[in-house]
Amino acid sequence: MTHSVNSIPVITIDGPTASGKGTVAQLVADTLHFHYLDSGALYRLTALSALRQQVALDNEAALAQTASSLRPRFEGGEVYLDGDSVSMAIRAEEVGNTASKIAALPAVRQALVELQLRFREAPGLIADGRDMGTVIFPDACLKVFLTASAEARAQRRYKQLIDKGFSANINDLLKDLNERDARDANRAVAPLKPAEGAYLLDTSNLTVNQAVEQVLGWYAAVKK
Ligand code: CDP
């Protein structure tokens, strides 16, 4: 057994789109003073770069090249690409949709593996995504699969977009969300599914704080 990296604890939080993972994961990270990996942001950054550089969205090799040349900087809740803050730009629905499509390409996923592993730094990491527990950090000490009903998720996404000043339509969001779920769950590589041994957390009727407390409680129990 190697020490160093593998002795650094990882908590994975995977789940479908707009399930509230990001908010819960960030708060758990803040409480434990752990690092935070928003792996979806890496797919979104790849999508944004590809759109900006007009890379053809069916050119897997070129998209993988875009992914492996990403040098994002995460700082104070913001993400920078080549010195520019792109925190807002990567949240646009077009970017999210493109991210969801290119995330189905094996070469793109492979190109992002190393970058994700580098987030594992002392004293620990909360990794948020779709395949954190199944593929990227299979040795995580706690794996959570966080879900919520499609309606609850559409409401949350709606509120999130409106708060950020984007316009949104609840029915379009619901349709979009169902399509994204289907793509994430049915792709051949790293499909969205609970990791073996994952704790299931349905947040449809939970407040953010209740969800955070549950994850912290599970972590306290496995840490012993
Ligand atoms: O906001 P939303 O939950 O839709 O997406 P996100 O977590 O920001 O991730 C953007 C897209 O990247 C998702 O639609 C997924 O298809 C993909 N993704 C993935 O395939 N694997 C991950 N570990 C994280 C995200």
C-alpha cells in the first residue's frame, strides 16, 4: 500500500444534474477545510473552450486535445481560463448542454483524468460529479449518491438561473434535464450510477443544511 496520495481522504458526491450536489459538496468541503473538485466545471470548461475555438463537436480527437490543454485556475470560488474569469460563462445552458454531449466521448473523459487526480491534496478532497466514486476515486472513504425528483431539480435549476440573471423556462428545463439524465445514464463510458457501497441521499424534501449534516454524519462514522 502506498502512502502519500492514497492516504488523503476523499469523499465523492455523485448524482444527476441539478440535484444540489454542488452546493452540498462545497459546504461539506468548507466545514471540513477540504479541497473541492467540481468535475462538471472541467467538462464545462472543455465545452466553452471548444465553442470559443470553434472545434467541431464531433471531432473526438480535437476535443480531447482541448481537454488536455486546459489550464484552469480555481480561486476564491471563481474559475479562470487564460487569466479571464469564466465562472459565469460556463454556467450558460448552451455550455452545459455541450458539456453533457462531449462528456460521452471516451477520449475527452480520459484527457481529464490526470487533472482530476491532482485535486487530491491534504487534508482531504470532496469530489463532485457523475463518476467520482465509480471511476476517478474508487478508493474514496465515503461515497454518496445524491438524488432528487426531476421536478425538484427543475425548480432548483430555474431558481439558480434566474438568480444569476439568465432567463429560463421551467418546462424547457424539465425536458432538458430528462434528456441530460438519459445521456448521462446510458453512455457507454462512466455512466451515471451509484458506486458500490454508496450511501443514497434523496434531497427532494431536505434542506441544504440537512443534506450537509447527513454527509458529515456519515463521514464521522466511517472515519472512526
Ligand atoms: O450542472 P449540471 O449538473 O448539469 O452539470 P455539471 O455537474 O456542471 O456537469 C456538466 C456536464 O458534464 C454534465 O451534464 C455531465 O454530462 C458531465 N459530467 C460528467 O460526465 N462527469 C462528471 N464527473 C461531471 C460532469
